[in-house]
Amino acid sequence: MLGIQKAPDFIGDFDIQFRWYAFEADWNVAMRYLSAVHQTLELLAYQPALGRERRFRDPRLRGLRSFRTQQPFNKHLIFYRYDATTLFAERIAHGARNLPRRLLQRPGTD
């Protein structure tokens, strides 16, 4: 199993979405989101090649892979890279977004 390292932008994206669920839906929904993201990261730490290789034009996004968060939050994609020892969780975003643009923005600037 790989170690998991969460980038500041991943943490920012997650915090924004978690707070949205907590305040706009329900605390229990937010906790299920937390659990789904955690379980998905654990799965990727065991099998990092599961994610789809992305082919973005911007060189800053090269090498990213994506994988859907577990149900019922599977419209949210985790973007990550990995090496022999570590899974680097870079971002988490809703898949319906303009992903190349969104991935280059700071969390909360949409």
C-alpha cells in the first residue's frame, strides 16, 4: 500500500465541498462524503493504476490520473499522481466542470 499525501489544493477543494454538504444538506451527508473520499483514497493507495490517465494539454496537468469517488458521490473525481511509495492526491472536483480550467484555479475561486 502506498502512503497518501494530500496537496493543499486537494484539502481546500475537500473542505469547501464538505462544508457545503454540512450546511446545505445535512451533517450526516457531509460525514458520508468524508467516508467516501477516504475509502476511495485507500482503494487508490492499494491499486493506483485504477484511475484513468488524463491527457490535458497544459504541461502543469500532465501525468494526472482521475478516479470517481465512491457512491453516491461518484460525480466527484479525485485527481492524483503516484510513484513507487506515495499516492499524491492533487485535487477533487465535480466531473461536470471545465476540468482543465478548474484544476489550474485555486480552491474557492470559481
